[in-house]
Amino acid sequence: MVAGERELVIIVGAANIVDVKARWILDSRGKPTIYCEVSDGKNVGIGRAPSGASTGKKEALELRDKGKDFHGFGVSNAVDNINTIVKDAIVGMVVDDITSIDKAMEEIDGSENFSKIGGNASVAVSMACASCAAKSNGEEVYEFIERRFSQNAEMPKAMFNIINGGKHAGNRLSVQEFLIVPQYKRVEDNIKAASEVYWELKEIIKKRYGKEATNVGDEGGFAPPLVESGEALTLIEEAVGESGHSGKVRKSIDAAADSFYNNGIYNIDGKEVEGGELVDYYVALAKEYSLLSIEDPFVGDSLENFIELKKKDVSKIIGDDITVTNGKLVEMNKEGINGIIVKPNQVGTVSKAVEAVETARKVGATFTIGSHRSGETEDTFIADFSVGMGLPYVKFGAPARGERTAKYNRLLDIEWKWKQ
């Protein structure tokens, strides 16, 4: 064997990859993203890469063409990488061995963040392989994930982003997401409650601010003309009460603090504060509105502020930009978090996302949340992944817009099948 060549391992009786192909499709923001198909000759698995707006500095690189097409957001180079070097590297591999497939892509890329082939390319291929492997074994995708990685599938509680701010909306709210977390036992009942609260909130906003204020942000949440976080949380409390779900719905926020930070100062609710002052702000907000969790309360390099807020024990502190679904970063920042956001595209492959979940469990950051991105497709892989890995929570946006409801409806589908 020539030095540097990959040794081809074929397991008798197992399905091997015979073809890999990709092209571009549009995501929910009208930008191109990657569609990939992986075939074992009998079954075809599909992967569609999501795309974030609020992204961590250490995420896998989303490879864009930066040319004239699509205002620079084209993905033809990433697509070409799949159709050439990635295909050459993984055709012939056992489709069930997702870890080896993902490692093969890491090897041909050779960087820390998939800067050569593109994290959007690698994650689309990885998801497509998992989907193909599930079909090859006569399984649902969540069953494949459970068998290969967790042996502990569970139905998660869903978190719904019903008021948008920050980079996801055109209003003046600094905080990016205001979420409700229904506390019923069944997914079906939680999604029903979320839908009823969502529609009640729409009516409240319409009466108070006018019909135009019911426009929605990237993730389907409303974007009313608010400035302060307390205003948004108060509106949500009203909607919960009017819809008949008082006492059954918790609230959470995703601050996405990177988006309102500049040179050591956070600009929130129209005020400029430093990290220590922001700790006090969150403590007061969490106590007043009984917040279940606070995601990304500070910029990613402010671990000391994360630790200080976590010690206050007023809410679960969740890492996203500070951890970016990377096991090493989860380990490094474990003292400041109670849990992590899990987004496979942040780290480039399914198996690396699994590694992040396993590390989080090992260090006690067990409040894990399987998450969509603001730029989404109708792909439902993240729902299956979250169930298969036994994640306690998921968030897929509002209970509206097809790319969001596809994932919630997939949870309904899985729960319905479990009841049969």
C-alpha cells in the first residue's frame, strides 16, 4: 500500500458505500446550503446542512464561495469537495461505521475546523451516512444512533422560541431568544401547549402593538417593537395565563451575548454594563421570571463570568458559543456550565457531536439541548439524533414555519410509533 493511502476495509454481510453525490438547495433564509445523498446500492441516505447566524468563533468552518453568485454565499466549492475528494475517500467504506467515515473526512481535510472541505460539506455527508446506515439495517435514524452510540433513547422536552431578538430579528431586543418550555409528560401535550401559547401571544401583540408587530424572525418567533427583556417575558407570562397553561410552562432565554458585546461592554436593555453587572442583571431576571435556563449569557472567552453566574444557582447555565459542540471545549469550560447546546454542524460530524454529549455527561453538564440553526431546511436529523442520544431537551424554533415544524412533527411521529 502506498504511504498516505487509506486501507479499504470491507465487512462481509455489511453494506458498503457505493456512491456519494451533492448539490445545493435553499435554506429557510433563502441562502444556498448543501444537499447530499449517500448510497449503499439499495438504500439512499440524505443529509442537508443547516447554517447559523449567531456563530461561535471556534465552530467548524462553513465554506462559502465568496464570489458573485448568491452575494458571496454560494457553496459550489463545498459541493465539489463532496463530489470529488470526499467521495474518493469514503466510497467502499462500511456505511454503518459512521465513526470511521467521519475520521476519514477529518484526515483528508487535515485542519482543526474543516477549513479545507468545509464543515457544511462534512456534516451533510455525515448525516447522509447515518441516514443510509439506518435504512440499510431496517432502522429509524434514532434507532441507529441509539444502537451505535447511546443505548438510551428518550423523548425530550421541547423548548420553543416564541419571541425573537438580537441577530434573529429587526427589533431592539438584545437577547436573541425568549423560549417557553411546557412541562407536560408527553411530547404531544407539550407541542399542543406551545401552539396555544404562541397563538395567544400573537393576539396579545396584535392588540397592543398593531398587526405589523406580529411579523416573525428567522426562527418563527414574533419580533414586536420591544427594548427590554422583561417586556418580552411579561408578554409570554400573559399568553401562558390566557391560554390556560399557568403553572405548566417554564421560561428560558438564549442571550447570545456576543451579539451585544463590544470592547468589554455589554449593551442590554438600552444600557451599557460590564460583566459583573451583567451577572447581577441575570440573577434579578431569573428570580423575577423563574427562568429555567440561560444560554450564552456572556461572550465565549469570559469563563470567570460564567462561573460566577453558575454559583448563584438561580438558573441552569448553558454553553453554546463557549463550547460549540466540541468535547475539548466542554471539558475546558465545565466549571461555568450546567449543560450544552448540541449542533452537529458546529463541529462538522455526527460522531464528534456524540463525543461532545458524552463529555458533557462525564463532567456533569447534563442539561443538554439538541438544537436547530437559524438557517434551516426541512431535514429532521437533529430530532432523531436528540431522541437516539437521550437528550433531555431540544429546541427547534417556534411552533410555526415548515423548517421548524418538520422537526417537532418528527418528534410527534416517533412518540406515536412508540405508543403502538
